[in-house]
Amino acid sequence: MKSNKQRSFGLADILVADDLSKVLASILSFISVFLILGSLAYVINPNSANLTVTKTSLLLVGVTLFSVILTRKKRPNLAVLVMLIACGTILFLAAWNGAGIMGPAFIVCGLLVLGAALYWGQRIGMLTALIAALAGSILVAAGRAGWLVNNERSIEDWFMWAVLTAGFTLMALMPGLVLEYLEKLVSQVRQDEDEVRRLNDDLEQRVADRTIQLAESEQLLKIISANVQDVIWTMDFQLRATFVSDSAARLRGFAPEEIKNEPLQHALTPDSYMLAAQALQEELQNETKENPDPNRSRVLHLDYNRKDGSTIRMEVRASFLRDEHGKAIGITGVNRDISERHWMEKALLESEERYRKIASVISDYSYSAVVDTQGNYKPEWVAGAFADITGYEFDEYQADGGWENLLHPDSRAQDMLDRDVLLANQPVEGSVLKIRRKDGQIRWVRNFAYPVWNKSEARLTGVFGGVQDITIEKLATDRLQSLNSELEKRVAERTTKLENALAELESFSYSISHDLRAPLRAVNGYAGMLLAEHHSDFPPDIIAKLSAIKENGQRMGQLVDGLLQFLHSGSEQIERQIVNPGEIVQSVLERLRPQYEGRQVKITIANLPPCSANLRLLDKVYEGLISNAIKFTRNCPVSQIEIGVLERDDRQVYFVRDNGAGFDMKYYDKLFGVFQRLHHVSEFEGIGASLAIVQRIINRHGGRVWAEAEVDKGATFFFTIE
């Protein structure tokens, strides 16, 4: 959006097309009703003047209804333009045939000026005011020449023209709806700020929870990778595998890629497949019975085909995979190799147990190497999952250059540091390195190396250790770090956007508020001069309108001052010091004494403990709360105001309590809004900004402010300061 110094600012810049059409349709419909009522003038009192009013009103009704149709067709700009040109022409002709600028037709032109200013902004409003002023000068000249039908006037027409022209100009500069819509924008931005803060807190909690889950999953995956010997799998109801652990390939002599999409019918012998299919149908039928056991499982002994043509007997324990509602959505199970049960007695079973313990470290490999006097390493042997991790057989590994060829260039610096540690006769505890497999794939490993030290030669003569494949863990960690970085970046971007939006909004508010002060003083001054100097010259309706202009101008001035105070409370630096709230309260009561002198007011002040706060801002907090208490107890025979402190959750809670008018708690959401009032201005004066200022000051101190009240039984305002 351009600066308000470079462009005009009106409703057409604020509202989207749909909302703008709805607002215009409502306003024009409302105007048409009053014009229809005006058209009844001749029916009520038939005379030539009222006949002119009736004709003019009917013409204006027609133009207004045509503009309503345009707004319904989503053409609001054309509708406003038609209203300005057509209604301006009709009113000018009515003024020409009537009393000129002294008649109601020309005065009503002020509404056109105000409408143009509100819709298109100050520049178009000024242009419309100039056109109205030009039309008025034509009417003045025509009146002096005697060309008008009714040329009577009670005061000098040039003076009336000047006053009305000034009024048109000032109405173009004072679109009151801007302040009202600005208040809505302020409230919306504050709601958006709270929502962003809530979403950020929720997102941070979810990220923390997800981080814990990932850590647990990584730990579980590490345990499974290091210890699993059985086959873990899931299938759908058509017996198609959706997941199979790599141990299935190892047990059957295949590479994992060879059995990735293998149908169960090919994996099992024909008899075992028939047995598995029959068991599935039986369990699906049992699932339809009343109250089936959701935790039940089925154990089968099935023969699987191996790559070399032999078979392997597995114990299969299967159960249904269920969703959060307990509905069966698939099958899951664990297979265990039980082939030795058919071939061996008890001794062979014990041998099987030893085999499983050895297989439990299949995901790692151990190694040994000798180191010559020049510090060169020569591999001696490897054991475990060396081929699975590196893709090399040991002979190939030696022939292709050994460790130097296997190590990725990115990890050479870390490897040199590890060697320096070993040369210092210290172990390498879990160094993370990147390697390149024989097939070119990149894997991450954790290396544990322990030195073999020759004391007589005082040098390193060998190394033994183990290597653990941590590729999955590393990728998951990198992904988590990437997600965290992306999240931090997005949070920072959204925070920056929000801070910029708030800064722009406050800057705009200051500019609007300051720019309105001069025209407001002019309005009040001119209206006061007219009332004082020409009170006897004006008819009663003009006096009433001038009085309304003056009163509303003063009211608007109060709103501008309140808005500036509200904005200033959020921009002032918080310079804390240890302050005595009791002294502040005494000072505030002394300043406010003229407000309650002559009334029966009982004020109770407790011993208020000191706190760390900005002295001037805390003074504003107490001034706002105490002045409200004085004001809203005005109708009480005896006003009772209590200023005290209490302790809640190990915190000092300050409060101001009164026995005044109170308020209905169902309107609590509006209590701390800018320019929000819960009582009519005829009952209690004010603009509704003091509580908004109090809340902003307390929030900037890291505290909280809230209220409890009941209608006609008083209110209590509490606040804390961190």
C-alpha cells in the first residue's frame, strides 16, 4: 500500500468488491426510503413548493434505485459516480428553481461531498467540494441577478455560501468511518497476533512432541537393526506384502531387492499357501461375530522357499492390524526360523540359541588392522555384516585399496583426527564417518577404534574395533534438523511480517490522528462562531445542525486524543525501577480530588508492596482504574472504593474495587477494546480508551489484567506485574 501522503484513502481502498457492494446497497436502500417519504410532501400539504419537493424526491428515488441495481451487479464505482452526477444535477436544478444556496436542495449537496470523500478519499472529496462551491457561486450570482424563482434570503448569501463551502471542505477531510474501521483493524491485528502466538506455541509443542517421537522411533529402529533376527511384516487382505524386514531376505538367501514385491504364493510352498489362505478366511469370518477378541493372534508353521531351492520352516504369529477405531485394516506378524526343530535334538536347539545371539549383531562388523612404523594401516580381518554394509568381500576390499578407497572424501579430515587420537594411545569412541559402497551408494557409519600399543617401542602397532551402520539414523537426524531450520525460518518470517504490519498500522494511526486535529479545531471554531455571532439570524433547524456539528467535533477530538494516548502507551520505553504503588495511589487520588469533592466517598487503601515497573506507566494504570471507579460510583449514595493487593499462585495481584454500576459479564470480551463502551454516553461520559491503555501497559510489563463484575453491584479490576 502506498503512503497516505501519496494517495487518497477511502472505503474503495479498504473493502473488497463484494463487501463494498453490500455496504453501498444497504446505504442506498436506506436513502431511498427517506426519499420516498419526501415524495409524500405534496400529498400531505398540496402547494407549489411541495410539488417541487415531490418531483425532486421521485427523481432522486429513481437514481438511487438505479444505483442499487448497479451495486447488485458488482459495479459499485459506477453506482457512486451515477449518484454524484445525477443527484448533483437534480439538486442543482432544484436549488435554481427554489431558494438557491439558502434552500435545502443545496445543503443536501453536502451529503454528496461526504459520500465522495468516504468512498474515494480526501482528494475526490476535495474535488467534489470545489464543484459544489462552484455550483454555489453560480447560484449566488443568479440570486443577485434575480434569476432564481425564490430570491428571498434572511442573511447575506455570500456569507452563507462561504460557511457551507467550508463545511463541505471540512466534511471531505473528516471521514469518520476511517477511525471506526481503523479501530476494527487494530482489534483484528491484535486478534491475529494472539492467534499467531497461540499457533506458534501449539506448533512448538507439536514439534517438541514430534521430536520426542522421532527420537523414540530412532532408538527403536536402532534396537531392531541391532538385534532382530525374526521377520517382521505387514500384508493386506489379498495377501500382498506392504512391508517386510530385510531379515526375510537373509533367511531365505535372497537380496532384499529380489523379494521386494514377491507374492506370498511364490514365497510359500503350495501346501503352506493353502493353509495361510484358509486361516485368513477363518479369522475374517470370526471378525464378523459378536464381540470378537481384538488382541487375538494365530500361530502357523509354514514352509518358505529359499533361493537355493531348499525350504525353511518358520513359525508365523499373525494378528489383525487395526486402526484407531479398532477396525481390521490389514495383517501383521512375526516369522521365526524353526527349521532346526525338525533336524536337531536339545543340543542342536542350544546351538541355535548361540547362532541367534551371533546373528543379533549382524547389522555391525568388527575389524582388526596392523600399523607399521611409517603409520600405514593394513587390514587383517573383518567379521559380521561387512559385506552388507560396504558391498565388498574382504579380498575385494583389500585389492581395491582398503579403507582409503572406502572412505568418502568428505570424511578424510575426521579420519585424520581419529588417527591422531589413536597415535596418542587413546580410543576413538563413536566417530561418525561417510563411506562409499562398492555400488556407489553413500552410507553413514559410527566407528569405534581401540589402539594396540607397544610399550617397548612406545608406538601404535595395531587397531581393532567395530563399525555400526547408522545411515537411517543419520538421514532421520538430518531431516529433523532440516525441518527445524525450516520451521525457525518460517516463524521468523511470520514474526517479521507481523512486526512490520504493527509498525505500519501504528504509523498510519499517528498520521491520521495528528492530521485530524487541525480540521477538528476549525470545525469547532467555525461552528462556535456561527452560534455565537449569528444565533438570531439562523432558523432553529440550522442552529440544531450547527450545535450537532460542534458537539460531534468535540467528541471526535476526544476520540483522537484517546487514540494517541493508546498508541503512545505501546511505544514508550519500559524503564523499570522499584516503585511504591501506595505513593502512586496517593498522588493519583490527589489529582482526581476535584472529581469526587462534595460526594460521600469512602476510599480504603491497603499496604501495597513495592514492585518493579515503569513509574509513569504504572501511574497511568492506577489513574485509569481509579478514575473509572470514581465515575461509575457517581449514582451511589455512598461511594466505596477499595485499593488493595492479594496473593494468588505465589504472585502479588493488585486490585481496584468499587460498588458502582458494574457491567454484564457476557459483554466481557468488549471490555478492554479500544473505544468500546458498556454504558451509554448519556449515563457516563468517556470514550472507552482508558481500559485499553491499562491492558496495553500491563501486557508490556509481562503481566495480566482482568475484571469481575455484576450489574449494579460494582466491579473489581485485577492486574499482575512480572
